[in-house]
Amino acid sequence: MTENTAPFPAGPVGPLAPDLPHAWTEQLLGAAAPASPPPAAAWPLEAQRFATALALASLFGVAIGLRLGGPAIAMHALGVSVGILAVCGLAVPALAIILALANASIDALGLARATARGSATAGLLLAGLAPGAALFAVTVEDAISVTLVGVGGLVLAGILGMRSFLRELAPQLAVADASARRLSQITIPFFLVFAAVLGARIWWVMLPIVRGGS
């Protein structure tokens, strides 16, 4: 009797082989592309990523809106997306202007890429939390518990989205001169506070669940 000692077929080395299909989440977060596409193709890609992020985030709004039902479902779906859209459309350009005045070398495409990937991170998290939030919304009698779930999900998504945004910008800020780096270290905390206040204000106005509505 001869023992089969043939080795196993050689497999890919590393966590992800280059010839294997990338997961959809990797593509959405921008982790699948080994090289940056040309600007002509990059702008539509980032726009698609941002639109997908808003659609994913709206699922969380639908989930918490089930608590009130009817038109409130659409209102909550829109409100969650509008909060992210406002931060990206108002706070991010303000940061870009200040960094430009400090001669920080951040181009428009790099800022758009960081914004889209930060939004995608927040959107994916909210979409993942949506089933659990929906279960809370329709089964838990205590309105405070549903409010805590809604607020907690939005806060966590905001933190991770901002973390992804800043991580994407970090390599561009690192090559700036010393004065630009010092100004960015002062500016970014103010940007984070402004973004948090802006998003929280919009969610407070547009989401009755956040205000403790039942």
C-alpha cells in the first residue's frame, strides 16, 4: 500500500490573491484597487461610491422609522442620508478651504476620495445595524431604548466615518510643509466638532426617533 505523499496544489500567498474576485465591500471602501484609476474614471467612481453610501445609510433610517410607520419611514430614511450629505457638502469644503490657505497639498480628487470612502464606511455600518434596529423599533415598548439604539448607531457611524476620512487624508497632509502640518493639527479638531454638531443638528430636526418620539 503506497501512501499518497503528493503535495497540495500551490495556493496564493498572502491574505488576498490578486487573481481572486474582490468582495463588494472592498470595492466600495476602495480597498480592492491596487492602483489609482485616471482622474477621468476616478470621479464617476467616487460619485457612485458616495451615492451608494447614502443609499446604505438610508436603510438605517427605514429601520428606526418603522417605530412610527407611514410617512415617518421615508422621513427617517431621508433624514439619515441628509445628515451625512450636509457634513460632506458643508463641513468638508470648509476644511478644504482652510487647508488650501495653509498650502497643504490636497487636491480635489483626493478630498473627494476621502469623503466618499468615509461616507461608505458610515453607510456600511448603518446598513449592518439596520436589521437589529428594526427589531428594536417594532418589538420594544420602551421608546427610550429605541432612541438609544438610533442615536448610538448614528454616533458610531459618524465616528468611524470620520476616522476613515482622516486616515485617507493623512498621507497627503504628511507631505505638507511644517507650517501647514501645524495648522492642520489645529484645524482638524475644529472640523470634527463642527461636523459632529452639524450632523447632530440635522438628525435632531429630521428624525423624531432621535428626539424620543414614539
